[in-house]
Amino acid sequence: MSEGRRAHIERRTLETEITVDIDLDGTGRSEISTGIPFFDHMLTLFARHSFTDLRLSCRGDTEVDYHHSVEDTGLSLGKAIDSALGSRKGIRRYGFFILPMDESLCMTAIDLGGRPFFSCKSGLQSSFVRDFDISLFVEFFRALSVEGRMNIHIQQSGAEAHHAAESVFKSFARSFRAATEIDTRETGIPSSKGII
């Protein structure tokens, strides 16, 4: 990991034990282990397409449900992102990307302006990839927006569950990459308030 924008987060509850190491100025390397293979796949895509180096492990009560692991991972990753961004000085702040994945199309826009908000419009309400209900990703992104102090808007069309989820994570990753990049013309905080 680089010497730059990095963070280490640990979260322990009666339901999950999560460790996150993140480097926003990485090359897209990842080591992901949540006990949920499809979720690991999506987080790996996020790291690769955002050029974020990410080590993330989660031990959760998956014998009960995947909900706690998915939501708490969103909280932990969001907290790590917020910590790695620091004051957010010099970042572009905004990012957006439109990504096709076969029949699926996803449009994502994010604002790292400090105010959490999450909106998702998708034709998929509850659809399974093996035993994973992709509607849990709503909980993941909602938790991510809160602890990451970011505004996330996602609009997705397409009915095949795997393609739909993949288009969302790749589109979010590309938007995140754009928003976290350093803007060489921005010498301060990218806000008229002077603080984020």
C-alpha cells in the first residue's frame, strides 16, 4: 500500500467481526473474504475498477442470514473511505459513470460532499444469484453512504441478476475513482463553505 490516503478500520459486534485496509491511491489489488462468494466477487470488482487497493475480511453470522455481514461491511468500508479521504482537500468531489453490462445498464453519480444520501432505482427488487439475494446491496450502499459521508444515486435497468449487480458495482467504482481523484487545479476544499 502507498504512503498516501490509507486507512485501517476494525469493527466488532456480536454479529460480525470486520477488518478493512484501504489505499485510495492503489492499483486495484484486493484480498476479500466475507464468507459470501458473490459479495466477494462484487467487492473485488469495486477495487479493480476504482483502482483502490482493498484488504477486507468479515466473519459474520452467515448461518443466520447474510444481512448483518453485508450491511456491516458497508458501514466498515464507508468508515475506512471517510478516514482515508481525511479533509477531502484537493479531490474532484463529484463522479459519475454510465456502464453497460450486456443487457444491463447502470448510471451512477456520487458526491463526496459530506452529506449522506442514497437513492436507487432498479427494476430488480428481490432476485437471487445462487443463495444471495441481490436486494441486500441496497443495505450495503445505504450503509456505505452514511459512514462514507457520500451522496450516491444509482439507476439500473436490466433483469438478469448477475449482470445487474455487476453493472452497479462497476459503475459505482468508476464514479468513485473519478470523485476521489486529485484535481490539480483545486488547491483547497472543493466547497464554497470551505469545509466538507
